[in-house]
Amino acid sequence: MNIPFLPLLNGHSAFCKFLKKNYGYTDVRPFSPHRRFATSMNSIYLAKDAEGKTIFIKACRYADMSENEYRSGLELWQQAPEHFAKPLAYHAGEPFSFCSAEYVPGKDLISLLQSGEALTGEQKAQIVEDIYTIYQALKRANIVHRDADIKNMLYRNGRVVLIDCQLATKPINTKSVTFFNDIFKICASRWFGKISMKLLEWDDAVRLLIAVRKVGCSPEHQERFDFICSELEKAQGTFVYTYPYPSMEELQQALRKGRFLSRFHHQSKMRHRYRCVVKQLEFFQQNHPDAR
């Protein structure tokens, strides 16, 4: 498996020694079944803890992402332990940054749905109920996940587990944005962490509703399914483009600027951050009122 960035630090061997010395983790190996999790931001491993249990390790390029993964994940796990992986430890310093969590075996939900495997009406109803429970847990914890996509949902023993909390945030970390150009200043400095909370809540609800509709339901569960969809639609209605949306022309200009910076910025760290800005701008473009 390709390890995207650890060789730029002290390498895979040094990382393994660091984990064994400081956390008692052994048998550290790349997590090959889900290569899509390994990116220019993260390297993914499995390991054994001191008791011989398998654990999941995400090594992050940036220390604040490791700390955020742990703290946000722990708060959400306490709200709904059956729907979030339990964080175990994190390190947000030199020479390595990582977060470890319990290993959640099972198939990711998107692969399950795309495989053509037949799900019973009861199984679909339980999945939809689980997604709604995840939404409620996020609300109770006053956290927005910021990537509550079906690709980040695992199917374990008939239940849904939402993973990847490294971009999650709370209202205390956000502020209202008054000008569209602030997106570049704000996003580039802190991973979208200071965009209006209303926008982030709206984005979570959009993604969760898409997941619910992809699962679908059988006729005997239609009433409950419709209720859950309506609740998620109401959450979207609290935003409904109250954000100072740009014109399509302004959006195109921002995209051109973002793509240029993501390719040619002289600092590698900033290049990656501008790529994230571009992804968010592309999402705005796809969901722009004028594009409907």
C-alpha cells in the first residue's frame, strides 16, 4: 500500500517504533482493505494493542486534525457508542501525529448498496433509523461532522457506524461569514473551521438525507421513512442559502483562483488546503440556486 507522506518524516519503521515505545502498539501494518482512506492527508494502519486487540490508526499530516479526531470522536461515541468508533489515544506533536480508535470490522455502507446484495425491509429500516440516530447524536453533542457522507458509514453487525471525525467542529470554533471572498482567507487558515455554523449544519443534513434516500425503504416502513426524511429536510430548511451566495460568475472566478493556488502555491501545506477550498467551492457550484 502506498504510504503518502510518512516517508517525508522519519519513515514507516520509525513510526512503528514510536507507537510501540509510547503506546505499546505492535504489529503495525498498512490497512489494505480500504485504500481509499489513505490520502495526502492521512496514512491508515492496523495494529495490536497491549492486550492483543486490533486497533485502527490514522496518521495525519497536521497535528490539529489528530487532536480533533480524538476529541470530537470521543464526545460523539459517548452520545451513541453503537454508532461511532471509540477513540483510544492521540498524539499531536513531533515527530508524528496520529489518532487511534477501536477497529470497526465490516463493509462500508456504500459498497454494500452498490454490491446488489438484497437487503430486507427490516434491514433497510434499521439502517435508516441508525442514520437518524447519528443525526440526533450530532445535534445533542452540538457537533457538525462536516463529512457525514455515506462513504464514511460502516455496516457492522447490521448497524451503521459513522467514522472520520477529523474535520468535525462546534459553534465555538465558527463565526459568521459576511463576504464570499472570506472563504479563501478563512478556509485556507483553518480547514473550513470558521465558516458559518448554519452552513455546516445544512451540509450535514444534506449528506445524511442523501444516504437515507439511497438506502430506501419497503412499503411497511414508508411512514417512518417519510418522517425521517422530513426531519432532515427541515434541518436543511434552516439554511436555504441564507449564506451570502456569489453569482455563478463570481463562483467561477473563485474556482479558477483556487485551482491555480492548489497547483502552484510554493508551500505544500497551503497547496493541500487550497485543494480543500476547491472541493467546497465545487460543492457550492453543484448546489447553486442558478444551477437547478
